[in-house]
Amino acid sequence: MTTTDVGAGTHVPSGGGAPVEVPLGTPTNETEGITRGRLVLRRFLRNRLALVGLLTLVLLYALSLLSPLFAPWAYNEYDYTAFLQPPSPSHWFGTSQIGEDVFAQTMRGLQKSLTIGLLTGLISIIIASLVGASAGYFGGWVDRGLMWVVDLLLVLPSFLIIAVISPALRGSSWILFVLLLGVFAWMITARILRGMTMTLREREFVKAAKFMGAPSSLIIRRHILPNMASLMIIDVTITVGATILLETGLSYFGFGVQPPDVSLGTLIRDGSNAAVTTPWLFLFAGGLLVISVLAVNFVGDGLRDALDPNSRGGRRRSKSGRKTKKVPTS
Amino acid sequence: MARFLLRRLINYVALCLVATFLAFTLAALTFNPVGKLMERNPPPPQSVIDAKRAELHLDEPIPTRFVLWLGGAVVGDFGKTTQNQSVSDELPRRIGVSLRLFLLGTTVGIALGVVLGVAGAIRQYKFSDYFATLFSFVILSTPVFLLGLLLKYGALQLNTAAGAQLLVFTGETSPGFQGSFGAALLDRVQHLILPTLTIALGQIAYYSRYQRSAMLDVLGSDFLRTAQAKGLTRRRALFKHGLRTALVPMATLFAFGFGLLITGGTFTERIFGWYGMGDWLVYGIEQDDTNITATVTLFVAVLVLISGWLSDVFYALLDPRVRLR
Amino acid sequence: MTMIDTDVLADPGLPPGPGDALLEVSDLEVSFPSEDGRVSAVRGISYQVAPGEVLGIVGESGSGKSVSSLAVMGLLPPSAKISGSIRLRGQELLGLSDTELSRIRGRKIAMVFQDPLSALTPVYTVGDQIAEALLVHGGRSITAKAAAKRAVELLDLVGIPNAVDRVKAFPHEFSGGMRQRAVIAMAIANDPDLIIADEPTTALDVTVQAQVLEVLKTAQEVTGAGIVLITHDLGVVAGTADRVVVMYAGKAVETGTVDEIFAAPRMPYTLGLLGSIPRLDIGRGQPLVPIEGQPPSLVALPPGCPFGPRCPLHVDACDQAEPELLVAPGPTGDHRAACIRTAVLADAEAQGGVLAAEVFDAHVVESPVVDAVPRTDREVVLGVNELVKHYPVRAGGIFRRTVGTVRAVDGVTFDVRAGETLGLVGESGCGKSTTILEILGLEPPMGGTVQVLGSDTAALSKADRKRIRRDMQIVFQDPMASLDPRLPVRDLIAEPLEVQGFSKQHIAERVPELMRLVGLRSEQINRYPGEFSGGQRQRICIARALALEPKVLVLDEPVSALDVSIQAGVLNLLDELKARLGLAYLFVAHDLSVVRHIADRVAVMYLGKIVEIGAVDEMFAAPQHPYTQALLSAIPVPDPEVERRRERILLQGDMPSPANPPSGCRFRTRCPLFLTLDADRQARCIGEEPPRAAAQPAQRGMSVVDHEAACHWARIKTVV
């Protein structure tokens, strides 16, 4: 359905560069003695927002996992002495209509939402790299067929399909739900990876490998995928953020995580009915949701800046042709 | 050029049909509309259930049902709901509601998004750029339903503070509202602001990020330097040569943006009590209603199709390199 | 042309005095922030340009030549820190606001950029963009209509045929050469006093380069402007500049008139640079001077001469302080060099290339033994016969259909015999790259046959193909692009060995051996390609190609992405390897002077066909095909005296599209000879494709053994 391979949809663009044009590991200004890995790490560490994002994410996840150790209430306990109470020393985030501890519930929901996001990111990148790399590398009918599937899935908003299927999943494990999310989260990444593979395929080091007699599978494994790693990492973070949003949205409508499991989405839905009078029921879950996704996005943005030195300021492209002098390095 | 657009159109229609078929099949496979009937107490006799099944064509294979439904859809009959009402009767009203919301939200979103993105790129690494970036990130990290809830919450505080019903957050118009044209318009606007904002904010954040990227790409380009070397001031070169070129890649994004919008629109309609297509979809799924689901899917696919095709047209209009194909 | 302002036409012969300088740059310094600290891109440079004078600024990449000229235009990014002084007719430009500068830019100073493909805004027509240059400075005095009319005149002036129609074209409909003309038209639109041309021909083919340089000359005649010509190509400078500034590491290291610089360089860097260029008019016997090492990083320069570490005349005193640019002995007194050992060069007996070879200790590589065996007795290692490769041109999205055929390679025949080098030469789009990709693909060709060491590629099994790959390897143009940046050198060089299934132990022994063979230190085995310089990377590529001990090496423009000083080292290495290992090379290049240096035989390609082929000395001494003659004449020789004497054959327009080649002789649409023929003879060119036939002997009575040309009316014309 699209004319170009512009990365879009759920992608949050970076500080500068267009998302597709991550340079294929050729930072032109690399200085002697610094390996690429160190350089990337240095750039990433210098990006304070990204660092804060990473730290926040780790802390939040740790908190949600470890909270049962120190929290006074468990998520499946009921305090029959406190219904719909605002935050207090014994119930840090207050209680719900039936006496559940909102803090314990929120931590439980946060844990589930983050886990779902991370797992989905993993599934999606696996599918995306398989599809994208094969479509881009082999071209022809493989490419056209796979891209048609991608287009088709893009025409159907994933939200709609998952909502339609999810009633059938009622009562089964949330892992199935994760699989479902993963199956509908890879298309845009695949498109970008395909575009990148097509550029990589024309790169001389791939041609050189081909002329050495290396088989296609080896070339994809050894040259194509590693050279797309930076983009794949960035895309995983973007997918994680988008998935958390999608999951909470679906859960909000009751199409996602099913009781007794909770996610941030189900918590916000349960709390939103009385949003005006008892804001603590949804504000904490909502706040943590925004903070988590924001942190994920900051990490993604920082990674992009670190891996793609050209995303900042003027872009310098090195042309494969005659000698081109670059400004301002010349 | 015309041939190019025609070919794209045919491609879109094919995609559209397959997409609808998939949605129909999925819905037909997972939904069990007679389930509710069977849960009744006392359970209805088997004959009643069979009659219902026959009425909903549940006893026929799915492709046949799809062809049957599509045959009707082509002539404007989208079948009946499980409640035995005509889908077609409800359809125009629902489409009207959604389009009003979507079009306004998109227009505002694109316009402000482009402005914000350009401003951010030109003032890169200045305070206003950081602020715009942060705003976009926060909005993009906030799910639409939460955004809607928060706006609703904020509007309530505002109304309380003002002591008057400035912003209304339920429905399209006040129920049973009677009054002059001006008063009716005001009433509509009062209802419109919050849902439009809910939709537009996300779009602003989304487009501004891309516009900023595209603009930054252009900022370092050789042709901008040429324009300045000709004697244009930086500002004039930026707007005349830079912005014009940076708008080109944006054209393709508008199609994607529309896809995003439909999901967002569903939440917005639900939260603000607008009975549009998004609301209907959720209702359809809740009611295990294949016909409603398929109809909404078709609508969504057609919307994506139109926006995709429109973005092709825009792209061709903006970029002479495509125009000449 | 009403725009000629006779007042500014000055006599270019006079040396510029301080008072009448058009542009006066003094102590200009520019620095940028970077990952590793501030980069001092320009470290105090001073020069003047007199009205009507052409000043050539020469330097390799990173020498700061482009940055200094962008500073003059006020077009450096805001992050740049600039100090010093830039005066245009006495008016200080540094410190002016953007608005004030915009009144000067395009009206008094105009600029022509390097990459014409990206220099024009893609969404506006060429005419509109030229007219804009007029309108922005014209104020109310010029109407849009008048500006549009002028745009047509200007396009016509720079030699765009059918300008009335072409003004309405968009940039992407123009070829590179035409775009560069359009940029020049834009630059001269307001009759500027000064034109800065930043590598204006680097991205163009040689014949187009010759055209554009001619247009630039016309532009100067029309406007009387002073020109600053920035280039890395000493040949271009030799033919066009009046005075030269040689830059190294952000500083001017030598300045003087073009004759002084070329005839009596007083700075070892300039000398080395001159000695490193293969010359079209000398050929094999010329020892190429490699300048070892690479330019210093401009982040934290140590004290002393920045060229010191690479200089053969280096003494301890060189490291004390950076030498000043002082007057060197010479007739004008304006020849300056920044070197404390100037006297050594001045006192030397030898001159020019000989001196360079002496100082840098360069030698001619001995001819391999196989040369003694007559060519016809040697084994054919690569035989290509009537090779054809056509691409379909497709259009459309889902229903793709073929709308035409690109005849990229259309019947190419040549052979490479053991131990020899065949240079395959042609401009971009002539099909030379497609030819080698077809050969290396080892697939059955679309038409014709390819034989590698006696095996026909049409009848190969998968195992055969793998076996033959051992005997034929490739080195690509861009060493950065042809090395996977994520693998260390060991893995890169080992890759072909692994693919061919050699044992781990064998690989571990072979890799250091190969590194030594190409002149790399084996300690560097764990480094990544990003840590090497361009020349070293190309050596890695060569080592990788040699890993399997091939008999034929296909070299696809192996030195054209390298700076000249580094290029020489790689060329010498290739010469040496060939002699030592008895390799045969298929050397693809666009640069005929490189080919002259390295090749035994040359094949010239035009639009998918070979128009002339033969032994290198015969071809260069007595070219017979008009295209070869034009190609040879278009290549500048780095010697101002030779350049002044040379006659340049300018070709009309661009190469036609290979999707729609002309009937009969494919070159006839641009052929200078065709224009001189009578109608009958022309009819033969149009109707009949010339076959490749044995060429006439260079001198009457000589028997020609190895020289063929495809021209009905071939005649010898000496152009070198």
C-alpha cells in the first residue's frame, strides 16, 4: 500500500536522520584506535536522556519484579477494611472498590506490560529480519510475495485483527496473546530491513563474498544481518514502546490481558469509570505507563544517535563513484 | 502519470478485498453469535437456534458467506446485525460521525505538526527545540485512551473553575438541544474540541518528529548551499528550497498516519461517547457480530486505500521526479 | 550578451600587488568541534586573487581547501569558529550578517560546487533556479519574464543545446555535466567579480570535464571574473591556473606561479605529489613516487612541520617549529615554500619527475619474465567473445512490464593472456562494470561466451564454479565499501579461504603471509578496517583477493577512490605483485594515465562496445578511433608547458542512453570526424556498424601486430 520504504507507522523518529538511512557501519570520521563498539558506547553514554531512560527502565522493571518482597500487600489480596481508599501509609497507591491494593496491582500490571513489550519486540525482530533479509536479498518473486503480505497486514490495523481474534483466546495463557502481538508487529521493521538489505546486497563486500563463492545463507548470516544489527536494536526498542501502547489499548477494551492477570491497560480501564472522583485508581498506572514508554523511546532515540553519527547535523554521504570531497572534513 | 495512479488504485482495491476477506474469515471463525442465545435461561429449543443459524447463514461455508455478504455490499446492503437490524441503515450516520472527527483532527494535526517540526529543525538544540521534542515524546508515549481521560479530567477542572460548561465531553451534541443556528454551532464546537484535540495531539507529535528529521536532512544539503550561494538569505533559502523539498517525503507518511488514526479514533469515540465507526467496531466484536466487523474493516481498508492513494497523488504533485513516470 | 563589464577585464599576466587584489585572505583559521576535540581544518592561510586571475588551490582530501573557500562565501555551518580576515575589494567579509552577505553572494562572489547531482533543488525547474539568481539581486529592475528570458540566454551561453526547451526541465532530467553547466550559468548570472569553483569537475567524466573547464573559461572571458579553482587534480591546475597554492594539513605549504610550482617545486610534498601522478605522456618508464604514511590528524597537531613524518628530507630540525611560508629563490620573488630544506631541492642537479624519484627513492618495477614470451604463445586466461548483457527497463508497480532494453554490453570481445594486464577503459555508463560483473558472475551469458582458464562458463556445474572462483578474484574500487566494517582484518582475509574449505591451520599461516605480501604489518591482524587508511584498506582487499592464489585478478578502478599520493603506492604494489606472482590483470579504469602506467594492452569501450583495442604504446602513440583520440586529449597532463601546447578535442553533449543507441556507428552523434565527412561517407557511419579491423601502422612501413579499431574512416591523430 505504500510507494516507498519510508519507515513509519509506530516509529518515533530520531533527532535528525530519516529512519531508513542508517549508514551501514561506515562512520567516516572514525579515528584511529577506536573500535566501533567503543565509539557507539561513548556516544550513547554522552546522551543523558537515553541514559536516564535506560536507568528508569531497569529500575522500573526491577521494582515491579521485587515489589512483592517489600510491599505490604500482594496483588491478589483483599483488604476488607479498606474499600476505595485514597493513598495512605498502608496502601501506598490507595485501594479499589473491592479492597485490592492499587500499588501491588500496579506493580503487577507494570511487570506484565513490560514483559509483554519486551517479548513482543523479540518475536517481531526475529520475523522481521527473516522476512526483510530474504525479501531484500533474493528479490524477484520472493520479494514481491513477502512484501504483498506486508502490505496486506499494514492495510489491516493490527489493533482490529487482534481485537477480532482475542475473544477466541479468552481463558488461554497470556503467552498466546504475546505471540499474537508479535505476529502483527514486524511488518514495518521488515520493510525497512528489506530496503537496507537491498542496499547492502549491492555493497562491494557482499559482492566480494559472492565472487569468493560464499553461499547466500552464509552471506546473509555473516554480512547482511550483522550490518543491520544497529537498526535492529533501534527497531526493537521502538517496537517495545509501540507494543506496550497497543497492549494497554487492547486491554483497555478488554481484548488484551484477561483477568485474573492484570496489565496497566486493564488497571486504567477499571479506574477510568470513576476517573473524576477517585483519580488514584488510574493516575498511578497511567503515569507509570507514560514513564515506561517514554524511557523506552529515549533509549531508542539515544541508540539511534549513537549508532548513526550522521543523524546529527548535516548529513555527509560518501558516494561510491569518483572521489568526492566532503565538507567540512575537507 | 495517470496510468501510474490507476495502477496503484487497482493494487489498492485488490489489497482491500483480501483484507476484508481475512477479517471476515477471522471474525466468522472466532465469533459465536448463537452462543448468547444458548446461554439464555431456559435454553431456547434447538429449532430456534437452528433458525437463527440459518438466518445468519452460519450453516454455510465461510467463503460462501463472504461472497454472499460482498454481493450485498456491492449494491449497498451490508447484511443484518445479530440483533436483526440493517447494517446499511446505521452505516451512513456512523461514517459521518467518524469522518467529521478524523478529517478535522488530521487537518489540525498535519498543519501544526509540520509547523512544529520545521521550527524544531531550524532551532535545533535550542530550548524551544528541546521543548517541542519533549512534548512530542511525551505525547507519543501516552496511549490515546489515557490522553482522552486526562483531557476529560482537565476539562472538568476547567469547567468547575469557570463555573460554566465550557467544554463538553459526552456525545456529539447536547441531547434534545434546540436553538438558533449559531447556538447549535456553538454547542457542536463545545462537543468537538476535546475529541479533536485528542486525535490532533498525537498526529502533531507524530508528524512533527518526521518533519523535523526531513528538514534536518535538507538543512545539510548541497542545494540549500547553492541557493544561499546565489544570494538568498538563509531564511529565504530554508523556506523556499528547504521546506518545499522536505515536504516530499512527508506525503507518504500521511497514509501511515491514517492507519494510526483509526486505532486512536476508536478510543476517542468510545471515551467521548461519539457513535462512530470505531465505537461500532468494538460493539460489533463484543456482540460477536461478523457483519458489523466486516463492514467496519472494509471501511477502514477503504480509508487506508484512499489515504494511500491520496498520498501517491500528493507525492506525485510534490516531486517532479515521480510526476514524469 | 549585454552583461560584459569591460572595466573588470584585467590583464591576467601581472602579478597581484597588495592594493589591487580582488580577494585578499589573510591568516584565515577555521575550526570545528568533533568527537575527539576541535579540528583545526584551516590553520592560518593567506592568499590573494587579482581581477581576472585564476588561482588554483591544490590539496588532498582533508587539507582544508574547501573549507577555506566556504569561509569566503560565509557558508560554513554555525559551529565553525572562524578568525582572520577576508577582504573583497577592500571590504571585510568576516563578521557580516547573513543579510549583508546575501547581497554579496551571487552578485559579487559566485560559487560552483563539486557535486552537480545534488547542487540543484530537485523540485524546481532549472530555468526557475537560474532566474531566481537574477531576481533575488535584481530588485524591481528585473521582471520575472525578463529573468526567464535571461535564463535561456545563460543556458545557451554555457552550451546547453536547445536551451528554450531545456529551461523547463527539472534537474533530474539533466546529466551531471549539464547540471554543472546550469550551476555555472547560475554563478555567472549576475556578472560576479569572483567565481569560486570547488572541485567543479571531480564528479564528472573526463570528456565532460574538458567541456566544463571550457565553459568555465568562457564564463571567465564573459565576466572577467577572478577564479579560485579548488582541486586535487594537478593536471587540471596545470592547464587552467595562473598561480597555485598547495595546501597540506590546513596550511599553504607552497605558493607561486603555475610554472614555478610545476617546474621547480621547493617543498618536498609538492615534489612528491608531482612525482606520484602517472603521466599520460610518459608511460611505463616512469617511476611513481609513493608518499608513505598519511596526512596528520588535525585535532592535536604536534609542533614542527606537519609533513615531517612522511618527508624523505626530514631532519631533526624539522620537528622544532612549523616552518614559515618564506620566499624561495626564483625569478618572480613570489614563489614561497614552507620548508627549511628548500635549499636541498634548489641545489639538486635533477629536475621534475627524476628529482622526485631520486628524493623519494622510487624505482621502476622490473618487467616480469613472461614478457619475454610472445603474446600469442601465452595461455589465454580469460577469453570473452561477443559478450552480450541487456537489461529490461521496467515500469509500473504490480503489473510490471518491459518498456525497453538497456544494451549495457553489446558484443564485447577481448582476451587476457597469462602474465599481462589489459586495461578496460571508458566513461561511466559505457558498460565496463557490467562486463566484469558478467564475467565474475560465472553464469551462462545472455549472448556470446566467457572462458576462464579454458572453461566455458555456459557449461559449469556448481562445483566447477567454486573451483574457478579460486583462479579469478576481484578488487573493487572503494576499499571501504568492499570490506565488511564489522570484521577484523584476519577474518576479512581468511574469508575466501574459509569459503573454499581450507583447514584452520593453513588459514592461520596464510593470513600473516598475505599481509606481509601486500606490505601490511602482521601485528595489525586484529584491527578493524575503520582503523586503516584508504591505501591500507586497498592493500587488505588485494591480500584477500590473492588469498586463493588466483591467476587472474579483476581490478575495478582500484585506485580511483584514493588520494594521488596513496594511489602511487598501490599502483607500485600491483606492478610488483604481477612481476612476482605472474598474475594477469583485467584493470578497469576511467583514468587513461593510470592505465598507461600499468597496462600492457588497452581496450576502449563506448556504449557497450569496444571501439579500439591494442598494445598500450601503439594505442597511445597512434590512436585511430576518434573517441580514443578525444578521450586521450581530454586528460590533462600535469605540466603547464605541455598543457599550453596541447590541442583539446571537445566532444559534443553526453553519451546517448544505452537503451536507445544510435544506428550504425554508436559514436557518430558525438564524433568530431563525422562532422568533417561528406554526405556519402556519413551515410556509411549512419547505416553500417563499423567492424573491428586491424589498425594502420603508426609509421608507414611498420607492421602492426596488436592494434584494432572499429571506425570506417580511422586515421591516426597524435594527441598526447
